[in-house]
Amino acid sequence: MNLKHVVTEPIKVEGTTMGTTYHITYFDAGERNFKTSIDSLLLIVNESINNYDPTSEVSRFNQSKIGIAITRPYFLQPLKKSQEVYAASNGAFDPTVLPLVNAWGFGAGNQFNPNRAQIDSIKTYIGFDKVRFTDDSVLKSTPNTQLDFGGIGQGYGADVITDFLKSKGIANMLVELGGEGMAVGKNMKTGKMWQIGILDPNSSYDNQFFKAYITLTGKSFTTSGNYFNYHTIDGKKYSHIIDPETGFSSQSSILSASIFTTDCITADAWATAMMVMGHEKAIELVKKHAELDALLIYTNPEGKMETFMTAGIRPFVKLEP
């Protein structure tokens, strides 16, 4: 055995992107540091789908009256995934909610706490069925229709990084971007699968602790929850996750939805959808989608916290009391 190829010390890369942080751990016999390439890739992803960049592809679409030609490499895949999950979730996942997100103060627009009449007006141009696209263009049927990839952007960024590292021959890595990512191979330092933690919904921003630990390999992971991103209006909390059907903040019983599947963009989209639809519909849905594993934390009618796990993930989950 050539000992110089036995790699037990990881390479760790971290940085900021999409308004959050990323942390990547991988093992490489060549001890290559890919931070510069990773940052360059994420820059291009942002230029494709970041709403906060006024020159990005998605911002150009939002500013247009009828649509645009697709020129950036990372715009088409989020469109395809959005169409897929929008249809499969009966509209619970819908990236055209941006005008509502802005109205409630969770986007780049000015918060004005819309009333029912204003919401009904905005809803006339909400719905991914108002978006059409080909491999080289994306069109809208109403001028005010806009896209917000915040529900899948971080997951997609994690996929782009993972695919890049795989192309460089990296077989063992943990990619995390904004708490979402991919676990590939194993932690060669411990010889075990990768472990991630799921925040307890009772956490505060200053006091964060875990409800569950999960060991993973060959799986994506993502969690949507109402932990810290909400507004309080007249003493009532309003979630940042908007229900496209009602136009209001989601009032579902789910406190957090963690989804595990083969790629992170899919997990990200479904976690958002399940936060909207509530635990009963979400449980019925995952039973019909064998490709999805889920850990749902929700409140029962008595207000007590309960959990649901699919059979595929249960052996790998350790719940804290």
C-alpha cells in the first residue's frame, strides 16, 4: 500500500454566498484547495438566480414585460425543477410568489402588510403556470409575474458545488450551504458516514440546539422551518413562507420539514412545499414518493410537538429528548 495516498485529514473550505455561509469538508489525496473555483462557480449561480442582484438573469426576467433570452448557465435547471415540483405539489411550491413575499416584507420590496383586497389583486399574476420556457428563453403571460428562487437557490448551489468536486475526483465530501447540502462517501477521518444535526424548533437565534442527529451518505439534506425568519405584526407572528393559495403566511402545523433525496435542489423544493401544505398532506405525499425521505416536526391538535419519519431515514436518525 502506498501510504501517501491514505488520506485521513480533511480539507475544509468555507465562505459566504446567497446571504448565508457555506462549509465544505472533503478528502483529496492531492490536497487541492478548490476555494477559488467554488467561489467563482457560486458567483455565476448568483448571476443566474439571485433576486438581490439587479443584473442577474432572474432579475432581468422580473423586470421584463414578456420574458428574456436565457444567457446564464444556471437559470434553466431551477426553472425545470420548479415546474416539476409545482405540478407534483399542486402549487404548494411556487416560485412566482415573489410579489407576495415582497408585500409581507420578506424580500427586497417594501413591506406594506397587504389586506385581503390587495392580496387578491396580487394573486392574479401568481402561479407558475403563467411561466413558459424553452432551453433558450423564458416567457411570462402577465407582465407582473416574477420569480423568486429563494426556496431552492441554496440547495441548487450545493448541487453545483458537489458536481464540481465530483468532476475533480472527490469521492468523500460534506457540502453545506445555508444548512443544506450533500453527503457523499464517508468521513475518512472517522471511517463513518457523515453526521448532520436538525435544529430544535424551540431554538432561538442566540440559543440553538439540535432535535435530531442524522447519519448520511449519498444523500442530500435540507430543512425548511420557521425558526428565526418571521415578522411580528400586532402581536402575531407571520412566517416567511407564503402560502400561494391564500396569499398569507403559511399557517400549517409543521415546525420544520427535513427532506433527504438524491439531489439538494429537489429536497429544497419539497421542504418548502411541505411547510406550506401541513403535516397531514405532507405525510400522505411522501408515502407516494419513494424517492423522498422526510423528518417532519409538527404540533398536534393539543399543541404538543411530534415527529414523523419515513421508513428509509428512521434507522439513521437519533432523536434528542
